[in-house]
Amino acid sequence: MINTASVSKGYWVVTVIGVLWNLMGVFQFFLEFNYWRNPESRASLDQDLAPFYDSTPAWLYVVFGIAVATGLLGCLGLIVRKSWAVPVFLCSLVAVILQMAHNLLGTKLISVLGPGAAVMPIVVMLIALGLYLYSKKAANMGWLA
């Protein structure tokens, strides 16, 4: 049962930041997916990174798309205060972990760019985990129907 009392301002701050974060993820998906198809853009690519992008399997773009789509959908679920946001965020978290694990462990990205290349994937995984846990908390607090 949904708690009819209004949620805190913090709830809305987390939700809006989550929407903005996931919109950036959707933008990054389309940028990355389309960037490498454009010969002019490819010419500007650091030659050390070209093999990384050339060897990216098609399934990884599917996982990336699922990660960002479900992340954004989960945030929209928080906006409308629906409990289905929780399993949607779980789907996003699993997809993010698969994608980032491949990038960190299944490629030579760190050997090419150094240990700093691990920072953003770790941040992305932590944010996905945080949104999932926050949605569970919101459901437990009765803020979601």
C-alpha cells in the first residue's frame, strides 16, 4: 500500500538526478553506437583506442542499450511512484555489471589507458547499485505503489 504522506525532498532530488544521469547514459549510448560508424569521427579517434572499439561485440551494445533504457525507465517509475521501478533497476544493475565487467576484464582498456580507466566503470556500477537500493528503500517505506 502506498504511503499517502508526501515523500521527502531528498526523494525528488535523487529521482531527478537519476533521470539526468540516465539521460546522459542514453546520450552516450547513441553517441558511441553511431560515432564509430562515421568515417570522419573514426579518423579523430586515438589510434590506441581503435582496436578496443573495433573489437566491441554487437551483444555488448545490446547490453549497453538495456542498461541505459532500464535505468531511465526505473527513474521514471520513481517519478510516478510505482513499485515496478525496483525490478527494472535490478535489470539495469545486472546489465551495467555485465557491460562494465566486459570493459574492465574482457578488454585491454586498462593496459592502454592505465588504471584511471577503471574509475568511470566503477562509478557507473556504484550509481546503478545505489539507484536499485534506493528504489528498494522507497518501496519498503511505502512510497511506491
